Amino acid sequence: MSTQRKLKLLDLALRPIPGMTLPSQVAFSPSGEHLYYLAPQAGDSLALFAFDLGRSEERLLLAAPGGDGPDETLEEELRKQRLRQTMGGIGSFQIVDEASALVNIGGVFQLVDVGTGATIDGFDFSGARQLIKAGVDRFVITTGDEIVLVGRDSHREVLVTAAGEGMSVGVAEYVAQEELGRMTGMWLDPSGRWLAYTEVDESRVDQHLIVRTDLHPNVVERYRYPLVGATNASVVLCLLDLETHTRTVVESVDADHYLANVIWLDADRLAVSSLNRQQDRLNRWIYRVSDGVRLPLGHEHGQPWVNLAENEFAVDGDLLTTSEADRGQRHLVRIHDDGTRTQLGELVIRELLGVQGTTALVVATGDSPTEEWLYRVDLVEVHFERIGTDYGVATGVLAPRGDNVYISASSRSLEPKAMVDTPDGCVSIAQTSVPFVVGEPEMIELESASGETLYGAVYLPSPECIEGAPLIVSVYGGPHAQLVVDHYGLTLDLQAQYLASRGAVVVKLDNRGSYGRGLDFEAYLSRRFGEIELSDQLCGVAYCQRRWRLDPDRVGIYGWSYGGYMTLMAMTRAPEVFKVGVAGAPVVDFRWYDTAYTERYLGDPVENQEGYERSSVLDKLEQLSGRLMVIHGMIDENVHFGHTSSLIARANELGKEIELVVLPSSRHAPTDQASLLRVATSRSRFLLSNLGLADDSPS
């Protein structure tokens, strides 16, 4: 007899989502005999676990004190926002050696024994934001203000100090973290002698102030946030000899460029890449430590922009990366030390996950853009071997010897499973189970106005309720995101499932401009936002209404972040179609968003003034006629609450009614239970009540 129950409104705020609790931040021990990972231990608190592969035994290694541990530092809270990490407990860890690991609880680091979980005393990591092991019993840390060499017996030696206000050392600036995927500002060479690090000058970057009215007394948070068209940070890449403490300037990256990545090819050669502000040219070069010579490593042009590789690795002195330079599709590429390039295979790569010796691990597009398959790659023979073949989506981690692979995989119909693929077979690590009755969404395909196939997923209510039902669009719509993939997370979208259970048909559609289809598909968004995306979403609405004979007068839409922006665009550009919408943390005008993201797609606001104006919500707000709710966190440091304030002010001028839900303690991604519950209940009830449906609240 099934123990699954009906999904309830209050379930939408559960974190972690039941059935989506596989291990995260997985790492092998240096020997490859043990697996370490974070997993929920109590409620939404992550704990550190160890798995003995030989014995197939899991044990709890370390949990945060008192469940959630100490209050997070502001730096840790912001780091987790950049990485979209929403759970409490242990925030991160890194394996140091076979016997120890560095563990981060709330932004406070400690060295622990991986056999017992006990703290290894004698190291003072106070103030650390990032740490690197730099030899026996010593670590390099950055506090942002200083780079410090930490040794046993609480020994601390300051190596570098930031020059003054608006300056930092060894950390990545905001746009590098949020928009370029570079989370660090320190890189140690393989020998442990040379530390490459950044000196960041944000003194000319405007400060954004957030007054936290949820705290008493009020607290003012100050952020260096470069608005579109304004001054960016400048970055100096330096080299520090940890033996002599000699500092050398490697490269000065001015405010019209971005430091994209830094990677040691070996103990003498540092590969550096920078991106121009227009983001259509990526330059690479090598700095040779032994003689200070700079060697070209080639460059890459992209039209209309260059998408940076998520990961790059050194392989026998060469650089292994991914590139869209060939026909806009991303391929695995090896860049040799003379700058020549060799493309490895024809698979369309989603992500290069890791390299061990001459073996790489990649995720590539499957038979359909909705599939993401895992491959082990022999870099010598250029042979791709698919692993985890029973699943629509898989990702993994490569063991140190390249023989074992940790696999996390699922499909719409197969619940997530974690396992280790070994030469002797698969070792099961974890299998999830879902306590709710949820139906598998139906996959759809339709054609855009320009002829491309668009992929969608539809959540249907019970058969007797479909004809004449209202339609609700769940939207993101922006670049670098894909909603419709053959992953169990698509099935276990609790918001969509709940709305369907109450009698609505819910559709998700990846419009032109979304991720997973190559640069040409994404480039439809070049120099304009909100138009192509809305055109495709309207095609999705028409398709669903024809196929299932839905009520054309009852159409709703909801989304968060870019999806919130798309909700506003739909409600103001197509008010004859969309009658109700819920916009979460929406951008209202992209002139108030950051440089690196916005200028990549819309360009210089002076040169493309028309594009920015047409992409603004405010210039068509007078056309709003349906029911609109906006939900926004007051301490959102990404999409500032000022976007919503400006929207409400303009609506008041026009006499337009907008219902506002304020989350006083939430940033861009709500994490606390009270905010999650408020979002779920407010959004669901607003959509359902305005579409003539009821929620499951007691009458």
C-alpha cells in the first residue's frame, strides 16, 4: 500500500525538498577510498558525512552545533547567495589530506580529523573568507583586508595588507562572483611556493546602501555595486613568493576589462585570461615565473558575446577548457602552450567537471537539449564513454586516480540516485523517496516564429478537470538558465504540482535566449530583453489552449528574478492574454542592474538607449489591467528593492493597483522558513483565487 499523500500548500515551503536530498559538494579522499559530502542531518541543517567505499558504510562525521550552528557572518551569507545555497548548517568543506578537512560553519573555519570529526587545535583561522593549504601545517588565508600565513600554535604572519578604503586582497569582486563565475582571488602553484592573488580597487565603484529595518537598532549594509554604464573595479594580479615574501605585479586589469580566470599550468607557468568590457573578446596569456616573460596563449572572439567556460584545468602543461568558438556550440578544447587549439570530439559540452591525469569528466547534451549525459573522456585517445546511462540527467565527480566516478542522476520518472561507478560495478550511496503523490509532467515541443523547436513541460490536473481549465505559465526566460530538462526536479516542482492539483494547467517553456541550445539560440536576446521571450511564451499559451481546450480568459503567470521581470512584461505587453501575475524579486529597469550581466546582453546604455528603454517595464505600465502581485526581499543585494519601489511609485501615479508582499529579512533567494512559507502561500492563493480556483485551506 502506498504511503504517499496529497501535496498540501504548506509543503511548498519545505527545505530541503523531500525527494531532492542527494549529497552535495562531493569530494573523494586523496586515495579515492572514501567519499565525503554534505547532506541534511536535521531539518534544513547540512552535516558532513563520510562513506567508506570498501565497506559500503556511511557515517556522520560532523554536524553544526545546535542544529544550525552560530549565526552566519555577513561574508558567508553573501557567498551562499552568490552560489544559490539556501540551507543552514555546514556551508562548505575541503579535504586537506587523508586525515583532515577544513570545515566552514557559518563562515567560521576549523580543521577537523576526518576519522573522528574532532577539531584539530592550534590553528587561528579567525576572519578567514578563503583558505588554501600551503605545505605541512600551514595555510594561506584571506580576510579581504589581509592575506595571512597561518601555522601551528596559532601563529599568524601578515603577508599582504589592502591599501585602504574600497580596496581588498585575495577575494573576487561582486560581478566576478555573481556574473563571471569566479569565486576566488587566490591561486597557489603546485609546489606551494608561489601565490597568485588579486588586489582589487573598488574605491570608484558606487556604494549601494541597504538599511535593515528588520533589525533593532537598524543596521546599514554597504555594497560596492557597479550600475550599468558606471565604473567597474580595477584588479591587479600579483605574485607572492611565500619563501622571500617578494611581491611581483603580473598584470593590471583596468576597469574596462574583467579578470576572467587564473590557473597554474605547472609550478613555473601561470595562465591568465581577461575579458573586455564589451565581452566579445577573451585574451589568454602565460606568465612564466622563472624569468617574468609573458607568452601569448591566443584569444577568442564571440558574436555577440563570449560565454566563459565554467571550469578549466591544467593537463600536462596544456589548458583544458570548453569553447563556443566553433559555430556557437560548446566543445571540449585543449589549448597548447604555443596557443594552438585542438578540439576534442564533436559532443556539445554543458560542463567540464574535472580532470585526473589523462582522464576528464564532462556533461554533454544528449539526444535532445532536455538531456544532460555524463561522459568519462580519455584525453589521449579522445574517446568518450557515457556512464549513468539509465538517466536523462547526470553529473559527477572524478576520483583522484580517474578510475571511480561519483554519479548523481535522475529522470522525470526516476527518483534521484547517488552512486559510485567503479571498475567492479556500481556502489549505491543514496536513493531518495518522495512522500507526495505527484504526476510526471508531459513534455511538449512547438515551433517558434523563427522556426526553432521549443521544449516545454505541462503539469495537468485530473482528467475530468482539464477542459476549460485556467492556464498558468511558470517562467524564467532569461539567459544562462534552462527549466525544461529530463530531471526529477522537473517532476518535483512543488509549486507547479500544487497549482495543477487545484485544477490549473501549468506550463514551463524554454524560450529563445535560454541556456542549453548554443550561442546562436541565446543571441536572440542581444540588445533587447522581454520581446523575443514573450513572443515564445505566447506561442506556448496558444499551443496549450488549443491542445487541451483551456479557458482563454483565465491565464496567469509567475516567476522569480528574470522570471519576475518576464511576469511584469507579460502583464504590461500582453494584458489581453495574461489576467493575473505574481512577480518575485523583479528587475524593473535594467539601467539599475549590474554592469557585467546587463552590458553583455544589452550593450552600452549610451549606444543602445532605445534597447534599454524598450526593455524597461515602466514605459508600458499604463497598459496593466490584470491583477498583479509583487514579492520582494527588502535586503536583496542583487536585484535591489528599489526596483519594486519604483514600480509601485509609478503605479500610484497611474492609479494602478499592485498588491505588494514584503519580505523584511530576505535577500534575493529567500532562505528562512517564514519567508519561504509567505512566498508559497501568497503566490498560490493569489493565482488560484483570481483564476476562480480554491486552495486547500480549511473553509
